[in-house]
Amino acid sequence: MTILSIIVSGLLLAVAVLAATVDGLVAQAGAPPNIVIIFADDLGYGDLGVFGAPSIRTPRLDAMAAEGQKWTSFYVQPVCSPSRAALLTGRLPVRNGMFGTPGGTAPKVFRDNAAAGLPPEEFTIAEVLKSRGYATGMVGKWHLGQRTEFLPMRQGFDSWLGLPFSHDMRMTVPRDKGLQTDAYYQPKPEYWDVPLMRNNDVIERPVDHRTLTKRYTEEAVRFITANRARPFFLYLAHSLPHIPLARSDAFVGHSAGGMYGDAVEEIDWSTGQVIDALRKTGIDRRTLVVFTSDNGPWLPFRTHGGSSGPLKEGKGTTWEGGVRAPAIFWWPGTVRPGAVTDMGSGLDLIVTAAALAGATLPRDRVLDGVDLSAVLRGSGPGPRDKLFYYWDSELRAIRKGNYKAHFITSGAYGEGEPRTVHTPPLLFDLAQDPGERFNVAAAHPDIVADLTREAEAHRLTVVPTEPLFDRLIALTPGQRMR
Amino acid sequence: MTILSIIVSGLLLAVAVLAATVDGLVAQAGAPPNIVIIFADDLGYGDLGVFGAPSIRTPRLDAMAAEGQKWTSFYVQPVCSPSRAALLTGRLPVRNGMFGTPGGTAPKVFRDNAAAGLPPEEFTIAEVLKSRGYATGMVGKWHLGQRTEFLPMRQGFDSWLGLPFSHDMRMTVPRDKGLQTDAYYQPKPEYWDVPLMRNNDVIERPVDHRTLTKRYTEEAVRFITANRARPFFLYLAHSLPHIPLARSDAFVGHSAGGMYGDAVEEIDWSTGQVIDALRKTGIDRRTLVVFTSDNGPWLPFRTHGGSSGPLKEGKGTTWEGGVRAPAIFWWPGTVRPGAVTDMGSGLDLIVTAAALAGATLPRDRVLDGVDLSAVLRGSGPGPRDKLFYYWDSELRAIRKGNYKAHFITSGAYGEGEPRTVHTPPLLFDLAQDPGERFNVAAAHPDIVADLTREAEAHRLTVVPTEPLFDRLIALTPGQRMR
């Protein structure tokens, strides 16, 4: 071999390596994946087949979990509006006003007559992905402010079909029996004066609750089909299985689990429609689908609320049942199939989405999320080592590794929420005791001290903003939302 | 066409039809499937990934459930020996002496010094299948009488490797702290004087608990490989995750769920070895594998006991957590994949096995099982419409359809079991309320009356035999079992 030929060979090799590297970069940077987030409402940890539901059958979600990743330590916020804001912004609710006046009787979510909303200067997943050329569609429940200036169209979404708030709000019949009112248990659409909106316009009022899951699904499939040639972000936020329970005719009596089971099984069908649409359009291998719930089951509604399975308590509490949600990540060929026990949070989705899309996140504010994509690909451990449990603007518990310390606890949302301060804190080993049955504080004073320090350190970094949930517009029963 | 040719054609057709029919019969009767029953010990309803365990990962059992049928209403008896007898004979424990003297302090299972055992005249699945030419092997825990005349070799098994009773029996250290004794929580093999037997001989004593799952698995794989050319029945009855918890070195720290999780994850590995052996020998498509547990989790052992997930209470009770077990049926190409909510019972396995094998069941005794094969094939509904819940020889509850009436309840086994009589009975809708939280007796007097009548009618058909659990041999600590 001559020296010349060695040089030429070397050059050829270098060119080949360079070409392969550029190809790789283009493949990675040039084709960001579609991202679909499906967010159920008040679905409990134990309400899907693959999460142990005894009576409810969810074959499509079970298959999605078998093909994808089932996350068993995925966390959200304990109640609706804060959880949605955290999901979209990656920021703890205490940082962006998603709470009421401390100690008062202020609402814990945005009411139907809210004067405020998620501040427009908050940066959402839709805005992050839009910066990378994504089409951004939202279908379903917003619940981050009902006035036009706070609706999805002002937060990065190109289109929206859905409800501005929960479908149990703006009730037109007397609430004379509290949570156990007949209206909730034998619901009729006319008991609630709830608008269905397309973009900034009301298109139906009152909306027939029974049609919601079906119409949301049809809209989601239309959006996927229309945007199949470009990267898109779809946020499908179901109104169900939140009370009042409703389902389309095809799902009446579908489940062994009663009306609640019917509603969940229709969401299972809906998820199957989304998966089918991705397959049909041939984009399933470049689409990440995330399925989770906004908070735990609303237990005071008994058989009309869901189940937190093996976990303690439900919605509105910082016990595990309030905040640990069933979660499934699906992306054929990229997400490594299996069950993972790594900690994840709804806060992490914006950071993960930005990493997958190659998008830049704002640097002028604190983000509380981390990038989960290494876990999704099976290439590394979960980066989340701590979790802060808030109720309203109050830090009530902290998890670090497998240990969780409760400083303050309360019971179920909607039942008066008596508040108990724990000194010393309660301590649970969530890995061995996910049901929070055995307080091990006495056996581990060092861990109690460490978690207490961590909580204090965190508190120092948080400057609560102004509470936004108690800014209300006075409405008479006859008034309509504008 | 002449008359002759018509006759000849007719005859040929008749012969062809006859031949096809005979072929069909031969195919059906001539190639009975292998049957493998894997029986975990004290594994709770919520302890497998696919049944909602948050910390324990069971990828092989999850895959088995995804490929096969996951039964969410499968029942066993509330404690060990009665459950094993019911599984093997298809008869309620009250019919064959599997209980102690009523009202006394008699044992609730066979002790290590039991003088009696499952009566040899009882007819087991092994005997049923042996009559059809099956090789019959048992691996694991027997617990139906420790004297030679009551061991597996006298109940239709060709071979056996395993323990005659529970590995927490014949303790050699003082039980001075009751259930919370250090011996259970930091177990060492020498704390128990437990024999490992092959057929009728003790081959190791004391056995090292840590090796049990591994050795059982190796023996099971050997049995499958050796018998791959003929139909076989394998009964693999694990000793774990019953306390004292133990696992082989490879599984120490394997699970996020502590020692209990390690033990379950080793059983998951073991199940994978069985499935792999069936695939490797090419007989997976003619083998039914059933995985279930003998009873609910032993909750007083705290993190060393399992979890009943969303169900109430555990082992030793007739609440759902005591008797509803995780159950998976797997037979590629025959069992229709999916989750089924039909009721099934360990009592049904002998009847189902006989139907699949074309074997005859004894007609001189009451069998309490039904044939589940239509559900397995997806060709029909579950034939079981009622379930009777016994503790010892006492009928405590009944389920008919989705409703369950409790006439008598008690708390966890091992904690004194205070007994409460309910007049009127408690009534739960298990489909909508699997956690037995909402007593609906007052709303459904008709259903209460019907279930009470059903219970009375059942009681009239049952003549309890003599209790066998309190016949004991006096042993000194130095004595060895013969």
C-alpha cells in the first residue's frame, strides 16, 4: 500500500464517518416526533386494567402499556387546575398563582366565574413545540380560566374544541344534598349549563355530557389525520370520568363496573381510536403518546368516584392516592417496553417534550421538571430524585428516593379537609409500603432530619405569587359566560 | 349420472364425512393438552405488575397475562391446606375434613406434626389426568399431611420434590415475640428444621429456604423436558412469598419492593423459565399454564406480607382480600387473550382439566367445580354464578352475580380473629365496589333475602365430615418427621 493510498483511504473513511454523523444529526434534529398527551379527569391509580382494576376492562390501554412503558411512580398535582397548569408549564402551582388565598375559603380551582386564568406570560408545552414548527391542537377540558384572554388560543394552541371548565360547574338545580345530591347520581345534561367551545366561540350550550368523550375523540382523530405530514402536538384532555358521570349510548352498561366503569371504558375505546389513527396514517413510529390523569379519584362520590387501588386516599390530598396517577408512555421502536418504577411527574412533560423536539425552554423562570427521555429510551436512570407535594400554596410532604415525609395531612377533598400538622413528620417507605400504612419515623431519625432539611431548603427557593383562584366575577343564575 | 353412480357418490360422501368426524374425535380426544398449575403461596391480589403492584416488577407474568387471559374474579380458599385440597379435589374443604374442630383452638391448617392428611380416597387432578395417560409431577409445597401415607405419591403423582408443610413450621428458635419475631424479619435457614423431600424420602434437612424457588424451577424445567413427548400434568406449588421471606443470591435487592418484592420477582423469573422450557421443547401451543395463589396476603407481617391491592383485608378472612387471587391462564392459540371478569375458582380446575383431557370425573361424590373451558376459548360465558365463602367449616359469606352477603366476618388471621355475626347480613356490590366499602343491604332487601335463601339451601346440602386438622402427633423438639 502506498502512502497516497493510505491518505486516500483515510480521507474516504473520514468522509464516510462525517456523512454518517450528519445523517444521524439530521435524523435526530430534522424529524422531531409528534407528541400526544391524553389526560383523563379524576381517574384513579387503580382504575385501568393494567393498574389492577378488578371490574373495569381497558384492553386498548393495557395493550399500550404492554407495548410501551408503564410508570408506577408518576405524579401529578392533587386537584384539577393546578395539575393542568403544572402539566402545561412544568412549574409548581405555587409559582404561577394556581392556588387560593391561604387559610381562607377560597376555591381550590378556577371556578366557572373566574376573573383570572393561567397568566398569558406563562410558557406552555404548546408554545415550546410551536417554536419548532409544530401544529398544536387541544381537545377537551381547559380549566385554566374561562375568559377569552385566558383560553387555549392564547397559550399556544392553533385550535381547540372543548369545555372552559369542569362539567359539574354552573349547576342549575339546587345543591341541597351536598356531594350526595341526586343530580350527580342520576345526572341529566340539563342540570348543568355548560358551554362547548370551538376556539373562542361557544358552539353549544348546554352541552350534552354524554357526547363529550365521543366528540373529543372524533376531533382528535381529525386533527391527527389533518396534520399527519408535519410534527404536531395534541393535548386531549378528557372531561371524564369526573362526575357527573356520562357516556355515549354505545357505552351504557358496557362495563361490569357501573357508570364509572362505562366512562372509563369509553376513554379506553377513545385511546384505541387515537392509536389506530396513528397507525392508519403511518406515523405511529414517530409519535410519543402519553396517557395519565390529572389527580386521584374523587372518593366522596363513592361508586361514582374511582379507586386509588393499593394507595391511600384520593383527590385533594397529598397522600399517594391523591397524586400518584396511572401513566403510560408509548412510542413503538423508541420507548423501551416494560414497567418502570422511576419517579416521574406531570411537571416533566414540557422538559421531556422540548428535549425530544430539540426546542429551547425559557431561561427567565424556574422550571420544576426534568427530562425523562433517557428512561423512555431505556438508556439511563430517571433523573428525578425528589418530589414536593403541595396542597394549594402549602408544602405538605416531600419524597426523596423511596422515603416520604408528611408534615401536614388532610382527608378527602369535598369533606371539609381537616388539617393535621405532624411534628415530627410521618415517614413512609413508599417502595415497600406504597399504601402508607407503617410510619417508620421513629426508626429513621436521620432520614426524617434529611427530608426536613430538604423541605426547608425548597421553601426558601419559592416565592409564592399572588393567589388567582379567588378572583371571581359576580354572576346571576341567568347570566351566560362571554 | 346413473343410479349406481349416485349411490356410490353418496357412499363416498358418507365415508368422507365419517372419516372427518373420526379424525375430529381423534384429534380432540387423542391429543390432550399438557396442564401446568403454578401456585404461589400467600401472594396477594395486588402483588403482580399486571394486577397493579406499584413497586414489584413481574415482566414475565405481565407478558403471560397479555398473551393469555387475566382473571380478575378468581377465588381460592382463605388459608393454605384447605385451598390446596380444594384446588386438587374440586371439593369444598368442608366436604373432606379440611378444617379444625369448630369453636375450638384447633389449627386452621395441617401442622408439621399432623397425624392426618387429605384422605387417600379423595380423587385429585393428578389421578384424573393419570387415567388419561398423563405423566404427573409435583414440585413444591404439599401441606396436605406430612405422614408417608398422605404424601403426593399416594395422591396420583409420579414424582415429587418439595416440602411436606410450610417452611415457617418446626421453628427452632423461641417464638417470644409472636408474629413480629425477629426470626421472621431477619430469617436464617437454621431457625427452621424443615425437610426437603424427593418422593417419600427426606433428602436435606434443614433445607436452605433461599434455594427453594431456584431448585423448584430447575426441577420443573427438567420434568417438562423429560416429558415433552407425552401429555403431562405439572403442579408447581411455590413455598414463597410466604414468610419467612427468602430468595437466591441473584435476587437479593432485585426488587424496589424489598425482600417481599425480591421473592415475587424470583417467582416471576421462575414462571419465565417454565414458559421458555415449553417454547424450547415446542409444546407451548399444546400446554395450558395456570398461575394463581393459594390465598390472600398475610397482612400482619406488614412489609413481609403482600398486598391485596384494592381489596379489603387478607389471608384468613372471607373479605375479598383473603380469597380473590391474581390468576392468569395461558395457552397460545387456544386461550383467547384478554381480561375476563367472569367468576372462577380453584375448585374449577379439576373439572376444567378433565374436560380438556377428555377424562372422567368420579360420580360418587359432590364436586363443587365447574368447567371454565368455554371462557378460556372465548366461546361462551362463565358457568359459575355462585360462590360460597368458608372459614374452617363455617359458611361466612356468599356471592351470587355481583352481590356478596356477609353473614359472619372476622379480621386478619394470626391476630385473634374476632368474629362478628351480621344480622341482617352486610351486602356489597362487588362489581362497583370491589373494596367492600359501601354496605347496600338497606337498599336491596330483596337481594339480601335471596342470598340468605341461597346460603340456607347450600347449608342443607353440606354434611361436614370429621375435622382433620386437630389430629396431632406429640413431638419433642429433637424429634424428626418419619
